[in-house]
Amino acid sequence: MQKTPKDVVITGIGIVTCHGTGKEPHMALLTARSASQPPTETEKFAPYPLHPMPEIDWSSQIPKRGDQRQMENWQRLGVYAAGLALDDAGLKDNADACASMDMIVAAGGGERDINVDTLIVNEGLKHNDRARLVNEKLTTELRPTLFLAQLSNLMAGNISIVHKVTGSSRTFMGEEAAGISAVETAFARIRAGQSSHSLVGGAFIAERDDIFLLVEGIQAHATGSWAPLWQRQPEAGGGMIFGTVGAFLVLESREYAEARGAHIYATVDAIEGDRGSRESGAFEQRLARLADSVGGKDDKDLLVLSGASGLHDITAREKTALIQAYPGAVLRGFGGLTGHSLEAQFPLGLALAALALDVKAILPTFDPECETEMTSPAAAAVVTTVGYVRGEGMAHLSAEA
């Protein structure tokens, strides 16, 4: 594909998963001879397994203790991953570039005070006037700053405060679709010449009692021990295994990146998101349309990185649709090694694809029984994210020549 000044390129990658922080552990993951079982926590939230947060030195990206204290882990993780991306792009100490940098964040709701929730539930068993009880506890038990901490746009606010990213700011909510829309918007603005450089991404904390309550409303989460993504069985719960993830990217126009001599990991050629009914073949038709739109069907040495959630039915249907759309491609389900991360899933997939293309990785099979061997480095990649309830997205990336 011919290069143009308005090409959207990835120049900064900030990743945190259960495997560690930064590019190095994730490049090791992508270039290993074989994939091993990822770090998994099975006892703390039994019967639900998850991929936990690694050890993090928050001070390396959030130097002020006061800034650290006023954030929850979700915000800390986002600010930390954003700092990694800025460092990687060589923009962390460029005050002018950060002051004009656009920022688009995919966010969920803030974390709840689980101790207060538990207190209210337990006290509610002893009282008939529960409305009065709730009002009383809300005024006496909750710290005032909790309400601020629950605002979704505070991750972006804290990135602005800590890293001085003070261009335009947008926050999207809506689980996986938020991550898709965030990146799609940054891509479109750069392509249209409305932005020259942007910080985009999200974060997700898996270690939350309330998140299991949310997804178990539809019995979505796996139970028991870890199993590879494509092999999870209905007798072991719904199939999803959450993972704590922070994933941010620095996207730039090619002309902006080349003018400052930035390292380019990959070019983002196309992104598209959609949503709609999944009944009567509509889901498969939509994925086929997305594949036609973003391209890649004629690519040689194509890698398809699926962000499948693991939820049994929709994951199996996605795999079938991807094999039909890209019959010659190598398919990998990255969520099997990192866990599913809702808002951060699509940015994470793009980050992993960009790393794989940049280092010309020959990826191991993430699920040896269900994935084929990769024999040569990929020249292009398609990244997917399919929401466990709604929303789908795809992107096409090309290696830098």
C-alpha cells in the first residue's frame, strides 16, 4: 500500500497485563517457542478464575504520592499505561507535543466501595424500611470523594494532570464498543487532518467483586480452573475469564511522526465498528461486511488476532466467521493469554499486533489444539474485538517496510 502523509501510524505502546508491564514481557510472549499457561488467580474470587494485575511500581509513571492516593487502581492503571505509551513514543518530556496532543479514553464506571455495599446488604436483612437504611448509610458511610472517583472521565483528567496531555479530551463508555469507538475516532480525526497526534486507550481491573456480579447476570464468566480460549466447556461456566489490562497507544499522522524521527511500529490502514442483532445469521453477515470493509483478504502472511471474549456461543461463531473471511490466515485468540478486558480489549489487540509486525514475530500457538502453526512473520494483521453482549470491531494493520 502506498504511503501518504495522512497515514495513521502507531509510534507509542503502553501495555500492562498479567505478564508484566511495558513492551518487553509482551514481546517475549509473542516470540516464545511455545505459550504456557498465563498467571491465573483461582482462589481469591473462587469459583471465578482471573488474570491478575502484575507488580507495578506506580511511582515510575505517577511520581507524586498525592496523585496516587486520590486515584483508584483503575485510574492508576490507566495513567500508568498512558505514561508507558508516551515514554515509548519519545513524547513524555516534550511539553509542546503533550500540550497539543488529543486524548481519547475508553472507560467503564468507577469502582464501588465494596465494604459499604456489603454493610448495606447485611443491615438490610435486619430492617424493613430499607429505603431509609440506604439513605442513612449513604450519608454516613461513603467518603465524599468516592462519588468523584466514580466519574468515568476522571481517568482522562488524571492523565492530563500527571502527564500534561492537555489537547482535546474525549471519554467513551460502553464496554468493548467503547474501546473500538475510541480508536476509530482517533483514526478518523488523524486521517481527516483534524489531529496530528493522539493518545488513545483504556484500562480494566478484573479483581472486583462487583464485576462478577455484573456478568453473572447472564452467567458469562468461566468457573474453576483456566482453560485455553477455544477449548472452554459449558460445564465450567460461561467461558469468559477476565484479565486486568491497561493498554494505550500513541497514534500520529505519518508526516508528524516522520518529521520528528519517531519509530513507527505499524500503519493502521482501516478501522470499523458496528453493532446490531446477532440472531438469524445477522452477526455472521456483519462480521463478513466488516472484513470486506477493512480488507486483508488478499494479504499474504496475514495474522488475525481475535479479541474473542470466550463466551461460548459468540466465540465459536466468531471463529467460524473469521476462518471463512480469512481462510489462509493464521488465527490467534490473544484473550486466552491476557484475559478479557472489556474497554481495553481493542487497544490491547492493536498494541500486540503492532509489536508482532514490528519485530517480525513468529507467534507460538496460544491454543495448540485449536490453532495452526505460524511458519513465517506476518506482513499484515487484522485485529478483532467482539463484545460479549454487543458491539464488534475490526482493524487492519500493515508492517512498516
